[in-house]
Amino acid sequence: MNDQERDAVRAMLRRRSAERTGTREDARQWLISEGIYEDDGRLKPVYGGPTEPEQR
């Protein structure tokens, strides 16, 4: 990959990030859709979230 291609990838990632994080809710939904957060908004264990469900 040359410098021009790397710059194009960086620009694409900046655009995608800006689109996906425009609002707090957009960012939350994106993280859920990517599998990083649980549906209830907690961080999944593989990414450092709790390994056992909370007791309520």
C-alpha cells in the first residue's frame, strides 16, 4: 500500500467515524451493531465488560 492509498483509507475512516458518532445514540447503536456493546448498552465481556450478568 502506498502513501496515497493509506491517506485515502484514513480519510474514509474519519468520514465513517463522523457519520457513525454524530450523536450519542448513533454511536451507541453503531457499537451495538458492531458487537462491542450488548443490546442494553453494557460492554461485552470480550472487550472488558463484566463476565457475569448483574444481579438486580
